Amino acid sequence: MVGGRVHLDALANVQQSTPRQIQHLPPTSPTHFRMFQNQEREMVERSLRSLDEGGLYWGPLSVEEAHALLTAKPVGTFLVRDSTQADHLFSLSVRAHRGPVSMRIPFKKELFWFNNTHFDCMVKLLEYCVDTSHRKPFVFEGGESIIFSTPLRKNPIPKLQHLCRKSIIRHFGRDNVTKLPLMTSLQKYIEEFPFKI
């Protein structure tokens, strides 16, 4: 933000990098994930693109590695990684008061589930975790009270364009972005990651 206003023209000139291709295992490679049905593959790929675009996805990180990354971070810092469990795609690791904890995110009926709530996108689930736990922390087994505040991004310094995009979403809301008088390239850039997290 310069001089009290966001320079939207600068965002319009953003060099569009080609989206990373999601790597698929060859059919002969063993995997612990089940076969996707109906629209599941499309939903998972869309979630992976959004997680990656926001720098939120750490990939095949072990629970020990995730906890080591979070140990020195403030309470509420979290990250998304691959789950090692056969019936889950992702795990969410967060720095709680007593130390880092991890929880699996079930994917069933074409939705990602957390705390008896479901979403069609992992980033929407993360926004729910942040928004909800600020009002009232989640309480899990053993009485552990958990809040989600800040994602631990794989790339700690986000691009200026991404910060501006988040600011626009926060200020106008996801649903109102299409009503803004923006150039097509800028509109498309914002739609690639229409989240405030």
C-alpha cells in the first residue's frame, strides 16, 4: 500500500507463471491413497493448486519434521502436509500451548471434514479454522485447547502481488471481487486464490 491506496495497475502487470503440474504416480507405483471417484480428483487437484498458490502446502512432511518446524513458532501457527494414513489425504499440524499437535483431515463424500464441518476446498477449511478459533478455541481429546492464527508458509516471504490480492479479498470480500472494475488479467489473478488467509 503506497500513499494510502493499493495500486491495482501494478497488480495487472503481474507476470503469470505457469501453474505447477501436479505430479501423479505412475500406475504401477504403490500408493496408500484410494482411487478417486466422481468429482473427487478435480476437487483434490483444485485444493492442491490453491494450497500451493498460497504457499500453505508442505507436501510429504513427516509428523516429526512438522513438529520440529512448529516448536519455536507462536501458539496458533499451523501448516498443511500430506497424511501418512491410508484413509486421509492431508494432516493439519498446529502449535498448541503444550507444543505441536497434528490432526488428520478426512476426505469423504467429496468434502474435507474438520470438527463436524465440511468444505469442498482445503483453504476454505483453513479459513474456517482461523475465523472460528479466534472466537472460541477448539477443544480436542485430553482437553487440549487449540487456536489457529497464522499459517507457516513454505515460502516465508510472499510476493507483493499476493499480499495485495489478500488485501483486496479482505477489504471487498470474495463475492464482491467480480463487481470491481478490474482488468481481465487482474481479475483472473485474484480468482486464482480468492482467500483472505
